[in-house]
Amino acid sequence: MAPTTFSIRQGPIVFPHYRRDRPTFGDWRDVHNTESYIVEGWGEGFMFGALLMMIIITVVNMRRGILLHKVILLEVSGKFAGDDCCLPLLTA
Amino acid sequence: MSFNGYGFYLSSTAALLYCSYFTHNVVAWMKIKPFFTGDHPSFSPRYCKAVQWVFLTTLAMTIPALIFEIFNNFRFFNNYSTLYQKVRPYEALMRDPWWLFSCLTLFHVIRKSYSLNFFKLIWRSPRFGIMLLAIFLAIIFTITDILSSIISGLSGTDG
């Protein structure tokens, strides 16, 4: 395992200062905080699982010939693609 | 950025997310439409007309705002402007009121037409309890999201 330069407990102690010298433009990789990586990892994992379950529930409840069901599936699929949770598949 | 075009990837997927917010509100309208139009509306004709008009007009008015947010999101994640950070806290206003209204309408109509009180209805059909629980969770998450974009230092990155 590669050595990490940043301690896992650095967050609260330094948190008003470890950034803010320049805008990060929303890039959590840019702040070099291990806690950001962990939170982002858990967050994307939860999001992936939740949206997958929502798609499955939508599909099993669909019936033929009802527009509403198709629109709901479209919406949930849009959320699934929109939540950056397919990112690991791209970067793997 | 971890790879070339990472910002572009983030923003293009976020664009889908904004479209999906709008679709969610359209779905909400499709669900409650029968209570306001049709042969047997559940409310007085005047109220039905007002709700239909206000709901659809305000929903249509969110389209420019969402397009602006998509554009803004591209500018932010590709390091052009930080305007996104200023608009971000108000984003909930252009996506949440419509589906909240329709969920509460649905709950109210069902409660009224079966003439059951709040707890009895949830007891008979727990899925209403789940719906209300999901609404409260969604509101809590929205508030947390707004706070994390207002209070600097609460989240690791800005925006």
C-alpha cells in the first residue's frame, strides 16, 4: 500500500485553514484531505446502491401501456446516470 | 483533476440530474392531476383551477432557472466562475415545492376519502408512513445540503 502523506485525523484540527488559499471549484481531490476521500467514497457507494434499488423497485412494479410508469423509470435512470456514481466504472 | 475532462464529465452528468428533477415534478403532477381535473374532482372547482394554473405555470418557470444552473455548473466545474456557489443554496427552491405539494395532496385526499385519521391510515397502510418518512428524510438532507454550501468549513470543498 502506498504511504499516505496526510494523516487521517487532520480534518477538524486544521479545517478552517487547509484550503481557502484558492478556490477548489468543487474538486474534492484537490484539497488532499483523506476524510474527503472517505466521505466521497461512502457517499457514492450509498448513492449507487440506493438508486439501483429504486430502479429495481420501479421495474418490478411496471405495467404495460402506462405512460406514468415509463416517465418514472426515465426519471430514476436520469438520477442514476446523473449522480456521478458510474464514475468508478469509467476510471477503473 | 483525476483525468482530462473530469469537470466536463461531472457537469454533463449533473445536467441529467437537473433534467431528472424537472421530470420528478412532472411525474408529481401526473399523479395528482385526477384529483383536480376530470369528472369527479376532490376539491372545489375554483380551488382546482387555481392549483392547476399555479402549479403548471410555476413549474414551467423553473425551466430557465434549471438551464441556467446546468450552464453555471459547467462553468464552475471547469474552473471558469464561482457564481455556482452563490446560487447553490437557492437550488432547492426550484426543485422541491412541487413534489412536496403533490405528496401532501395525495395524503390529504386519501385520508379524507377514507375518513381515517392520521395514525389510523398509517396503521392500515404502512406505505404512507414510509412515504412521510421519506419526505422528512428528504427535507433533512436538503437542509443539510444547503447548510454545507452556506457554512464554509462544513464541507471539504466549496460549492
